[in-house]
Amino acid sequence: MFDFSAAAAHLPLLLQYIAEVCCIHLGPEKRYLVEARLGTVIGETGVKDIPAFIAIARADTSGRLRDKIIDAMTTNETLWFRDQRPWDSFERHLFPEYAAELASGRRNRIRVLCAACSTGQEPYSFAMLLDEAASSGRLPGLAPAAFEILAFDISPAALLLASNGRYNQIEMGRGLDAKWKTRYFKETTPGVWQLDEKIRRMVTFRRRNLQDELAGLGQFDLVMCRNVLIYFKDEFKRDLLERLGAIIPTGGLLLLGGSEPLFTHQHLFSQEMIGTTIFYKRKPSTPLP
Ligand SMILES: C[S@@+](CC[C@H](N)C(=O)[O-])C[C@H]1O[C@@H](n2cnc3c(N)ncnc32)[C@H](O)[C@@H]1O
């Protein structure tokens, strides 16, 4: 374990480097957090001080050390059907709307983006809900094959868990009702539950940093970007919301976390109550004068 007390003078350098790689801005009062999360990673490199550690991380062309820093510093806390309300809104309002549009031929594709998806519970909750609604026959036209669900995160460790679709007892216990567990999971080894292949195939996972350009991903009818803005500085949040606005076509929806209300960006989004959930609806782009 690295001795942070001897390295206190260099802590700002480390905080700056963390902000650079994962955009998480921490003040010196968070030294305990950095110590708890990065102490072992730094210790393993055998360096004497923080500048040497940063130099090694920068020089590591394999990116492995950088990934370890990202995995250690990101908070991958998530759960199934997090904050029940959005899921009710999808099921009762958005799915019927999408079904009608698909059935009428006004659309033949719905693209969904789950940004900062962590270990996959969020996009998989969407996929299970969609599959269940489609197979119930309640909504003719709602074909899962018409949906493209793309999910990304910065953390390689979280993405590995997500793409494996295997969860332990604790993860399964977080927000997943027996109904979903019975229908879509199998206990392959004691205490390990494997998500149905059909649901796994509905979601494509990618590694991506929200700092990267998003335009290359194309346009999305629905973007979920939940419980991640809280880690970012206002300046970065503003820029990110502009870039999210650019990948949502007029009428498309943005869903943020329950504790992340959007008070800015009225030029891009109007607030829209759908069921009991606030969504941000993309306004038409105003032509330049
Ligand atoms: C608290 S989890 C939220 C997961 C999920 N959206 C939810 O609401 O349950 C935050 C996630 O954001 C990811 N994250 C943090 N900074 C990121 C960045 N710059 N780019 C992409 N993902 C990031 C973390 O790796 C983590 O998995």
C-alpha cells in the first residue's frame, strides 16, 4: 500500500491526472477516497512518489495502468429497474407510442443509448421490459428486433461484467423481482445467475469515455444518461449536454438521473412529464439567422 502521508504535497497532481483520465474532479478533501481506491494500484507499481506514478501511467502504451486507475476511481453502483418510475413510463407510455409508430410504418427503427451503463443492469432492464411487453401481445408492432440498444461505459471491469451477463446473489438482489429472475435468468453455478442469451444479444456494449466525441455513434430516439452527471464539473456537464443534444433528433428523449434535474439547455430541450417521469424532449434545431 502506498504511503499517502509522505506524498501529500503531490496530491493535486494526482487529482489533476484523475480528472484528465475520467473527468472525475475531486478536491483535496477527498484524499481518503483516493487513498482507499488507488493505494494498492500505486503500491503495486513500486514507485516512491506520485510524479513517478503519473509518469509510468502516461508512458504505459498498453493502457493497462490507466484502466486500473479508471476502474478504481469510478463508482459502478447500479441496480435493476433503478428508480421504478422511468420503467413505468416506458411500459405505459413510450412502448405504446413506439409500437404505434412501428406498426404504422412511420418508423422502422428505434435507437436507444444507455450512456454510463456500468455493469449492465440498466440496458438489460430496458431489454427485459421490452421483450416482456412485446411477447405479451399487448402492443402489436412492438418488435424487439426493431430496437437497437447501445450501452457504453468508461470502466473496462464494469463492461466485462456487463457483457458476460452473469451476476452474483447480491447483484441479483438489487432491484430484481422474482418475476424477472425466473423468466430471464438461470443459476448456472451456485450463487451465479446467467442472463438469457436472447436478452444479452439485444444490447451492444462499447467502451467509451463521455469526454470523447459522441457524434460518431449516430442519432438516438432515447438517451439514458443517469447517475453520472453528479460526478462531473458544471463546465463539463454543460458541454456534455450540448453533445447529447446533438445526437438526439427533434422529438427524441433524454432521461437523466432522479437527482440530476436539468435547469440549463432550454435551447435544446423542453421538460416533458411522461407518466410520472420527467424526460427532456429535444426541441427542433433553430436555423442560424
Ligand atoms: C453510478 S454508475 C450509474 C450506472 C447507471 N447509469 C445507473 O444509473 O444505475 C456511474 C457509471 O458512470 C461511469 N462513468 C464515470 N465517468 C465516466 C465517463 N467519463 N465516461 C463514461 N462513463 C463514465 C462509471 O464507470 C459508472 O459505471
